[in-house]
Amino acid sequence: MREARATARRLLPRLGYRGELDAPVLIVSELVTNAVEHGSSLEDTALLLRLSVHPCGGLSVEVTDGGTTPPGPPAPPPCPEAESGRGLFLVHALGARTTWEQAATGKTMRAFLPLGGTVPR
């Protein structure tokens, strides 16, 4: 996850993203972590991270893994004592809208983060 965060922090300004970097980097980290933990069980399965800046300034983060299990329904906030289970809850709390798509080669989880605001729900 460290490499994904460092890559996002380095590439986002180069891609023209004009927002602060903490939220997008955290979103990248959470989606990559979920893909590693809940994606394909094969150790040699690659993950694909795609970052794209939209003309409106918003950011799309896509992570594709080799998994075939769809993400579960949105979970309630985790218990304060829980050591996991905060990933998508945190992504949504940062103002991103998530979607996913199943393909023959795996699944892609997407998060869209608007620039300077939250997405309508």
C-alpha cells in the first residue's frame, strides 16, 4: 500500500489534479488494501491502479483485481474497537462516490472524488 500511496502523491499533480492530496491518497490506499485483502486469492495476481483527472477537476480512482466476488453492501460505521472494516466507509466519508464492475478478468472498484466538494447522493 505504501507504493500505491507514494505513486498517487507523485502522479496526481503531474496529471493536473489541483486539489489537496491527503484525501485522494487515502482513497487510493483504501481501495488497494481492499483489492489485496478481498480480491483474488492467487498470490501472483496483479492489481491495476488507474488515476484520471476529469475536466471538471474531479478525480477517478480505479483499482482492478482478479477477484470474482462483488463488494458487499455498504456497511454501517465500524465499532470503535474494530481493527478493520473502515475502508469503504472512510472512502464515502471523504466525499467519494463508489461503483464497481465485474469483468471476465476480475472486478474494478471505482471512486469518484469531486474537486472541492462532495458528490450528490
